[in-house]
Amino acid sequence: MPSVPDHLDLWCRMRDQVPWTDVQDPRPGAAGQVVGIRDGMAHFIRTDVHDRSPERALRLLAALTALRSDVSAGRALDFSTMRRWQGHVLGTERTDFRTGPAFAKGGRESYGLDADTRRRFDACLQQADDPAVPLPARAARAHLDVCFFHPFDDGNARAALLALTFVLARGGVVLDQVGPIQISRGATGALEFARLVAVLIRTTQNRAVHAAGTATSRLDHREDHLAPATGERPDAPPPGEPLHDEQATSGLAGQVELRDVRQVARGVLNLQPQRPALGQDQA
């Protein structure tokens, strides 16, 4: 029987060769907050994950709540923080670092373990705050680190998605969609993955700006149509009634530059046969 290549070893040998700094941060000045018209991670959990398992969705939402709290508290990404999230994800307190080699995809992929694996993982997580690397690349790299180090006995894909969400949130970014991140990819697709994260940040920012402009236009339209005698339109909502986000942003998701996401995603998928695939469970 042919030996299974150690995908963790492949990743560690390639990781420092990826030109992470080539990835452009789409935020003005590569800084500032980008908050989407919705919390894309929460939306993904309440829809895709819930459709597969309501119980799993509840646990993942609890982990996301803990993650947001850790961001507010200014905590850094480390294994102890990830362990607490994973306790919510799996519904157990047994979230120690794995004690043996890990396998995925029916044994076709393996992730080795030696005396130095845990130390290397901790060192990789510390780099999630490296200001010399653009935020999209740092978030993508943290995601891939979790996938390849495979620190937990179960739920590593969910842990990887939480790590990416955390790194972005620490940088002031809340994506409005995370679905494209679920695309399976390998080590040689790392740069394409980082660029995909950058595209998701840019489209999140554009949709938020578009939504704000739409809401402002609606308010201006209401003011322009006020009746001179009463100061109100006969068919206007009661005074003080807020505009709902659903009304202001109806139909926006998927319209503004989503074609860019699809284009980058197709590029990642087209490279798939030429590289080892990630071994990760479904989120």
C-alpha cells in the first residue's frame, strides 16, 4: 500500500515561500473598519449549517459569540483561546491538542505529529498579528494553519473558519458572506485563497457603501414628497418609523461585484488537480 504524504509537512515547507505581501488590502490606506450589511458568519451558521444540523448550528453560534467577546476584550489568537471556542463547537471540555497523527478523506491525507508540532503551531498563530503582512493574507494563512496542523480530534474546519473570522474581526472587518471560503483548496492555492479573502473584503465594503447610499436616497425621497400642508405624505409610514435594513438592501447581496468572487473561486478550483487537497471536515 503506497504511503500517504504528510500534508502538514508539505504545508510547513511551502508556508514561508508564499508571497503573502503580494496580496492587496482593499481598505483605504489598508486600515479602517469594514462592517458588512449583515454578519456573514452568523448568517452562514443560521442557514447552511442549520439546514444540516440545528444542534451543530447552536453550538457554532455559541462559539461565534465567545469569539466576538474575545475580540472586544483584545485577546490574541492562541491555542488556549481556540480551545474555548472548540469546547462550544463540539459541546465538550475535551479539546486538548491531538496526541497522534491525524487522517482525513478516508485516509488519503495525513497530518503528522512530533515533539515540535505544538510549538510550531503556536508560533504560526502568533504571526496572525504580524503588521508586515496584509490583513487578508494573515486571515487566510491562519485558516490554512488550522486546517493543516489539524489541532483537534474533530471540528477542524469549523475551527479554521473561526480563526479566519477572528483575525479579520481583530482588524476591524466583518464579512457579509463566508460561503466562498468553504471551497476546498490545497497548499499551492494559498495565494489564490488570500486574494479571495481580499475580494470578499472589497465586496463587503462596496455593498455596505451601496446600502448606505440607498438608505440616504430613500430618506431624501421621503422628504421631497412631504405634503406642504401637513408635512407628511398621505401614504408615508408613521413619524419616527425607521427604515429596515432588509428594505434598504433588498437584492444587493449577489449583485455588487459577486462576479469577482466567482472568478477568483473558479481560479482556485481550476488549480485543484495540480496540488494536494486540504483535509477538513465540513463546517
